Amino acid sequence: MSCTLYLLRHGIAEVGGPNASDADRSLTEDGTRKLAGVAAGLKRLGVAPDVVLSSPLRRAEQTAALVAEIIARDARVEIYPPLAPGHKPTDVLQGLGRHRRARQLMLVGHQPDLGELASFLLTGGADVTPLPFKKGGVAAIDVTALPLRDPGVLEWFLTPRQLRAIGRR
């Protein structure tokens, strides 16, 4: 069964201080506002994931919860540790087989990891064409099956500004 994977980079987060943990950085007020506009654009595009998987870092969790609330209230939001920074695309893909029945699956994570994951999904290599995700940017990649058997197809790759403009129409 085919599946559309939506790769979403977390929204704008607080700047970390010298004694602050990177994992505890929250979304800013501006980041939350802009993400609501991104979610409105996603909703207008018909994005309604069955499951939303999030990095365990606070800013990603907050992003996943906010976006799911707007576009897919019935979707399960789950913490997925391989989406934390520093994991290889193969680490992320290993556990996705349990979601093979999902028609739409959203992965909320970080840069450069999401860019490398997108490259891997499209070309089989993480460093071939890494996508430059802005905070709140989203890529839609169709895959024929989970676990991945063949390269995916990039349906669209939109910036947060583009998604907010779509949401305002």
C-alpha cells in the first residue's frame, strides 16, 4: 500500500542559553503563531495524517501537537526517538514498518537530519540531494510501501511562508 510521508521541521524555538538543555527549548510565541498558519495551509492541501511521529525534543513535540490539533485531531501523536538529532535515515526508517497501513504519515524533526532523510527517500543516499528545510517547512514524499522498497517521489516541498499563504486563501 502506498503512503505519503510528510516531513515537517519544527517551528521557531527559543535560543538556548549556556546552561540550558537543547532538548528543553520551547517554541516561541512567534513560532507558535507561524506554525498555526502552516497547519492551516496543510489542512487546505488535504493533509490529514493517520499518525504523527515526533522527535522527543520539546520544540518538535510542541510542533507535532499543534499541527495535529489543527489538521488531524484523530491522529495519534507518538514520540519517535530516531527523529532526534543525529540519527541516520536508516535508523528512522527501521521502525516505520509498524505503520505500513497508514496512508499518510507525518514525521516531525530537525535539520539537517530531515533534509538527509528526504534525500535518502528520494535517491537512496543521504548526501545526494539533502533538502534545505526551513523551520516549519514541509516535504510530501510518496512511497510505494513501508518498509521502503523503492525510491519515493517528491510531490511537493513548501516553505512555511508558502504554506501560510495557502492557508490564508
